Amino acid sequence: MNMEIKKEQLKYGYCEDCNCTPVIDEEEKNLYNEIICNCCGKVIITKGQLPKKEYIRIKKTWGYFSNKDGQVHTMNICEDCYDKWVATFVKKIDKKEATELV
């Protein structure tokens, strides 16, 4: 295996078995430096570590019909805060079981 590919896999947690090399933009590469929950401030992923906890990343580019026209908002929410957040929703989220976990 090419050592450069192996370094990238180790750095970003890519699959060594299939040698996948997904396209990741610079912003997403920076995610692996440290990820902190925007709600509670807990560190989700520490710099140089592979992800060991689940979280949701939301990125929204606001359009013409908002008070935030042209702004891009990005947030990371840990699983605990996500569970608390969605419990407050009036309309419950749609859930279904995944047939394959990737």
C-alpha cells in the first residue's frame, strides 16, 4: 500500500480494507482537528483521534427569505444534546431502521 494513502487513512479514519479515498474539502478536513458540541461545549473528537462518538453536523446557507441572507451557519451537536433537542419537537422526527451500517 502506498504510504501516503496509508497516512491519509490513519489521519482521517478511512477504510484500509477497501482503500477508499473520499473527496473531502478543506473545511471537512479541519473537522478532524477537534470537534466540540455547540450546545454543551463537550469535546466530541480530540485532535488526532479517530471519531469514537456519534454526532450530527448541520450546515445551513441562509437564503433571500430569511433575516440571515447569505450567512452560512455550521454546528456540531453531540448525541446527548441531540436527544434532548429532538425531545422538545412538537412534530416528532421520522425514524426508520437502516438495513446496512456503513
